[in-house]
Amino acid sequence: MKFIDGIQGLERVGALKAAQELGASLDVVKLSFFDEETWNPAKLLLRDLAMGYIAIKKAKSLGATQLATGVKGADLADPDLWWLSYFLNFGKWALSLVGIELIFPIWNAAASDKSAEKTKTKKSTTLSKKIFYNSLQLLPEILRHPFYRMKYSKVPISIPPGLTFQLARTKEDLEAAFKLLHNAYVEQGFIEPQDSGMRFIIQHALPTTSILIAKMNDVVVGTISVMRDTPLGLPMEKAFDISHLKVKGQRVSEFSSLAIHPDFRRSMSGVIFFPLTLYAANFAKNCFGTDYLVFNLYPHHADFYNAIFGSTYLKSQKAITEDYLGAPAAGIQLDLKEVINFAREKYDGLSAERNLYDYTFFKNHSYFIYPASDLGSINHPVMTPEIFRYFFMEKSKILEDISLLEGQVLNSYYPIEAFSNVIPMVQKKSRADMRQASRWDVKLVGELVDFKTNERRCVSFTDVSRWGFKANADIEFKIENLYTFEIKLTDEKIAVIVAAPVWSSRDEFGFKIIEENEHWHEIIITQEQKLFAIAA
């Protein structure tokens, strides 16, 4: 058996040691452009790629079935060479495609004094990461995505006692989440340090945003925000076009404000990240009525998400921008109806720690705590007037510079008197009038009933009020004609409404209620009571 390596300096010692352990002869290939004294990451990667190419050609000519490399144990233990084990494992997988096994008997001898004295700066580490990710991008997707799934799709088999995932409801939990996010954004260079030590935006004030948290023994160790679309739009719409998703009554939510406590990023990142993102996706679909999730991420992170979760780049003219919070970003979308098909295709039948299909759709996650979604309710307000005042008046100046539209939207979501002292009025309507006209976001499925033919057709209700509702259906409704709808709330309760369409837009229709039963009023009262409960 021949042992082949491109070697120079200390690398030669490692290769010789490995060859001796294997009882193999050694063919030396010297790559003169690599100078170990400079420790240039770009040249290091080029050397390894060139070495691999030469080694494969040589191995094929010899009929060899194994290749070995003399990597040093000290290098694998070096945090600045964090990418090395991934590179070796990727090489092992890639070589297996051509029938060659890559083995690396690690040389654990002490490095020379010169090697031990090397100190690599954070700048060189960042450069190494960029080189690694950029190199992966050179591979075709058919190779790159399976590699991501092989290396990173590892779900936690068990969850540590005391770890839960839930909606942040208290001032203390919200503040801890906002501080965690602030520190992460400052660390990444997205924002300058704020006096409050917190990071939040106007959308965080709305009940259409839920701040979700991971808590370890009552300490917030991770957070992500789910923001459903409103007339204000989503934050990422400042850079990306998502209008193609806002059709046929589909609801779009943005994953935003993701942060994990630094103490948990290394040792427990998988234990936090996968459950937190799964909890957020389940929350978005089942508690928020979301059809599509959108994200903006570093471009190489976006490629990772696409490989692991089955998301795709935004189907719009501009899916990548060079400047989002001062950094390049890619916009991606995830169809929550299709996730199960992707997971089944890519993960079904794999081992427990890699089976995202089983983990996502069949495992019982007792540590996930969801809010109740009574009678189609998809808003989960937690901002009491006192909490609202604390964050948006005392700890920030967001309300001082709000636009007319922002003021109108805030008032429409908090139409009761208890919020009159914390949310500025931007229109002349009284709170009582606003409450009477308030529309409430819901996700309800009902039926259009034709009593003459006994035909029933499915209709989706997306918002409701005391006097009307908005619905979506593949039906040609005629303006001002009367139609009868039924919504089954329980086996004993069916809301019955007679209504006439007064406007239409594409396949959305606005209806004026002509007649209704008491169960329709129950739907409206349920929505109102959520606000009264937190204001009490």
C-alpha cells in the first residue's frame, strides 16, 4: 500500500509517523507555493485541495482503496482551526463517492516550540471561516446540501432538566430576551451599544409579534421573534420583496431576532437551536395561522437553512442584498405545508439523532409550552399598559417618532381605554368607537351553505368584527347578494351568519353581516377578552 501526502516541514514528520503506523511506504509530493511559516489560510486550503487532487490520481493509478493524511492532533484541538475536522469529514464523504476511504491516524506528538508559540488573531479566524464557507459554495448543490445534512442535522436525543420553550409573557422575560438580542447584535457589529442594553423595534409592540424564549431553570438562554404581517409590513421588506407570497389569503410571518446565550452556543447550541426553531415554526403555523415563513440571513447561513429545512430563496427579483444592517443578507421562504414532505424525503429512516422527520412530526416535546388558541384566535397579546410603557416610553423613544400609519396600526390593535395613556391617539375616533369597529385576526374554516342544492363549499375566515368579516374562497361571490355561512366551533356550537359581500380584491372578499346567531358573538367576545385580561 502506498501512502501519499503533500508535505513540508512539520507536515512531513506527521506524514512519516502516520505511514509508520500503517506499515506503508511514503510518496512525497512537495507543493512549493505553501510556506508554513506564513500560516496563510488561503494557501493552506489551496494546498489541501491540490494535495487531494494529486492523491486521488495517484491512488487510482495504484488501485488503492485508502488514502491517509498525517493531520496533527494539536491542529484538531486548535479552536482557530475549528473548520479542520469538518473539512476532513467532508473529504472522507467526497472520496467515498469515488470508492476511496480517507483515514487520518492522528499524530499526537508535541508540536515544535515555534508551532506552539503561534497565536492566531480573530481576524485570521474570521478569514478561515469565510474561506471554508466560500469553498463549500463552489461545490454544486447536489453535493453541498447532502454534506450540510450529514454534518449538521443532529437533533438532541434528550433535553436537560429545566429547559423549556415558551412565549415570553412577563416584563422580566421580555427584558432578558431583548438584552440577549442586543448583546448578540452588538457582538456581530449590526448595531451600536444602546443605553437601555436592549434591542427591539416597533413590531415588537404588536400582538402580531410573539417573542419566544428558551429558559434553563428560569434563565433565558435563547430567543426568537415570530412577526406576522400587518399593514406596517415585515422588517425584512425594507430590503426584500415578498408580495408574491401575499396572495389567496396566505399569511406570512418573519423569523427575526434570533439569539442564543454565549455560554450555550458551543456546548449546547444544538440543544437550544433545533428545539427553539422547531418550537417557533410550530408556533407560527398552529398559534399564528402562518402559511409561509420568511427569513433574512447571511448568504451562507441561508444555504444551510435551505439544505436542512427545505426552504428556498425568495422567488423575487432580488433574493440577496449587499447591505442589511450593514452586512450582506439573503432572503428565504419556507412553505409550512410542504415541510413534512421535504423532511420525509431527506430524513425518514435515518438514525434517531439525525431523523428530523421523526423529531419534528412525531416526537412528543413535553418541554414546548403553547398558548391557547380559542375560537380561531391567533393574536397572543402580552403587553400590559405597564409593560408597554416600560419598553416603549421609558426605555426607548420609539413612540416619539412614529408615523401616522404606525399610530393607526397600534391603536387598531389596542382599542380599549386601558391603553389610552400609553399609545398616542392619531385619529379623532373615541376608544369606544374604535372598539366597535375593531377587526380581529383569526384562522377559522367554515362552509358556504346552499340550502337549495344542499351543496357546501369551504371558506376561510381571516379577520372578524361585530359587523363583518373577511374571507377567502375559490367562489364567485356577487356583490350585495346574500349568502349563508356556518362555522363549527364545537360539536354543540355552530356559528351561523347571513352576510353580503361589499368589496372584493383578487380572491378576498369583505362581507357585511346581515344576521347572525349568538355563537358568532362568542367568537368576537373571545378576541376582546384577551386584551381585557392583560389590561386588568
